[in-house]
Amino acid sequence: MELQNAHTPRARIVWLSSDDAPDEAAAALFDKAGYRLVALEEARGADLAVLDLRRRRLSAKALQRIAAAIRRAAPECGFVHLAPASLSASERSHLRRSGELVIAGGDLRGAVEICRQRLRLRNLAEETGERLKSAAALARASSFPPIETAGAPPRTLIAGAPGDAALAALSAAERVSAETAGAMNAGQAMRSLETGAFDCAVLIPKGAGDPLLSLARAMRRHRKLHEIPVIVIPPPGAPGGPVEVAWRGANVADVVLRAHVSEDLGGRIVLAARRARLAAAMRRFLSACAGEGVRDRLSGAFAPAFFAQHAERLFARSDQTGRPLSLVALRLFPAAPHAGPRALAEAARLVNRVTRAEDFVARLSPDTFIAVLSATGGADAAVAAKRVEGVIANTMFRDGEREKVFAIAAAAGVAERAPGARLEEALAGVLGRLSNVRPRAAKS
């Protein structure tokens, strides 16, 4: 695999605080996650803004002035507020009306996770909108399914040992949920999640080593449960602070302190369930659209005609927002000359399945694919290319009903698009790099 331009940050985040600059630990944490922190003077084209209110509170008018200044420079910029646990319920509610709220102490891993989730949801929404525009431009909107989300109240699972926190969580959840169930440990919670249909899970661990946090990690990797948002109510006296323990134990959708359960948990359940339903609906839309001239019937990748229309739109969007865009070119090579077309078709279908919903994959020829990764730098595109190469190279494919299995080799080239580059230029560049790439294949 050949790579070009591997140093573009995943996102540019404006940092605002009483010190006018993030401390070294915060800057290192965001940099490790691939995010570049910038000052207000560099806000043009920023993806998010983080307002650190832990040391100094701002009035409503001051927040409005700051938001207006950032929106003038970056109209699509979202907001994440870092605040102490001492905020009143009305102050927390006010901050949540203008953006995300993270109750943070000295550890900002929760803020990094919230930024990641916010950016991922934005990428899904943008790709959905752009794909709808491309379908309408080609008069093929009927080939795409409607985006529908359930309007019913959420169904909530509360998991944790019996106690005051569990009772308060059940009481808050019952006020907003159509159905509320309880589980006293991680085993019961897992069985409930696998057999029931829940829109949100609230976990109440006893400490950093509680199996419920392991359950949260397992849910994020489960093929059916990964779409269920997880809210953690951390223990009150945990070493290093209760919020830090919750974020350190697992990647979760939100954290609600025990002192805030009565006022905040109901609203957080409703919002988390609504976002999860919307994200699931957009993923279904992006993966289910089909039709003659839209998707290739054998591989599930998009046809060249639709690719030409949609890729131009994605390139224009990249120039408009200033966000990176990368291309991955993949070529399949049957390891055996007598490997049948059925085996190649199976490998082609696998390419479309191992990419993200918001990635745009097209089939240019029977053995050549192009993936357009919006808001993705060269380094992240290289990771995606390695994943596709590895899955194909370590999978054996069967040709029809015969007992013989065949290996399919894969070679990938990765390039980050230069600002202003045209589609034909970017395609020629990334396809040209494939000629010097050695195919990677499994041993049959």
C-alpha cells in the first residue's frame, strides 16, 4: 500500500478558556486523538469549539457573543462546554441548549469522546444530504429508501446493584420511557439486551473495575448492540473523580453524576435515544439505496455513472468547508488463474461491507474499486485501506458449489486530495500508485 499526505489533522477545534490557551496535558490529549487545537483568531473553517468554563463562568450574553464570533468565522461549527460539577440544574440546561455539556475535572477524555461522536454524526448527516442531492440530480430519488425514525418514547434498561442511585434512575427513566427494565448485574443486563429491544442503556457501576463497564465496551463491538447509546452514572467516591472513572472504563455516550440524576437523566435518555435512532436511520439509508445505474448488482458498490456525479459533489463540499478528503484505490487479484468469477464477486461484496456507512465506494471495473472518504486525512484513509486489504487477504472464497476455495489478493493505494484538485486528476494520481504496490494475499 502506498500513502501520500499522512499528517492532516482529523479536525480543527477552537479552544476558549480563561487562560486563552489549553494546558499542555489537554493539548497533548487532543493531539493524540488527531485533533488540532487552535485559537479564536484561527477559527475560520473550524469543525468544533470547546469552551472551558471550569475555572470561570460566563454570563448568557458573554456566551452569545462568543458563539456569534465563532459562527461568523465557521458557520457549521458546533460547541462543547466543559463545566464543573457545581453547576446548577438551570445552568446545565442553558449550556445544553447551545451545545454539548461535559462535566469535567482534570481528565478531558470525556470531552475528546464527545467531540469524536459529534464529528461522526456530522459526517453521517452530511453524506446523507449530499447523496440525496446526487440522486435528485440524476432523477433517481426513487431508488433510495425514505429516512424514517420511530417517534415513540424510548425503551430503557437500567443496570446496577440495588440502591439509591438505581431507584433514582428508574424513577427518572419511567417519566420519559415507554418501557423501563432493570438488571442487577452485567450478566442480567447482557441477557436483557440480547433478548429485548431497548433504545438506551443506563449503567450504574460500583467502580472502575465493575463488569458493567466491560459490558459497555462489549456493546460498542457487538454487531447488534453497538447502536444502543450507553449512559453511565459513576460512583460518588471514585479515586481521581467519578467522571474520570466513567470515561476511563469505557467509551460511553454520556455521563450523569448521581447528584444530577433526578434533574438530568430523563432528558439525556430522550436525547441519546433520538440521536441513536437518527444515526441508525441514516446508516440504513446509506447502505440500502439501490437500483439500476445506482449500485453494481454483484458487489453492492456504486456504479461509475453515479460515482462521477456524487464524487464531484463531495469534492466541491471539501473545497467549501476546507476539510480533507482522501481516496483509496483497491484492486483485486485472484491468486489462482482458474479462480472463477463467483469468487471474485464474493470478494467484491466484501469490499463494500467492511467500509463505513458514510464512505462512498464505487466499482470502476470488475476488479478495481474507488472509495471516497470525506472529512478523512491520509493517515486515517491508510488505516481503512489496511483493514480492507487484511480482511480480503485473510478470507478464502468459494466458487459456486465446488469444494475448492480460492485466495484473492488485494492491493491498495491511498492519496489525500490536494485542495482544488479535479476528479480526473485525483483519480489518475491514486490509480497510478497501484502499479508499484505488491498484492497482499492469504496462503491457501
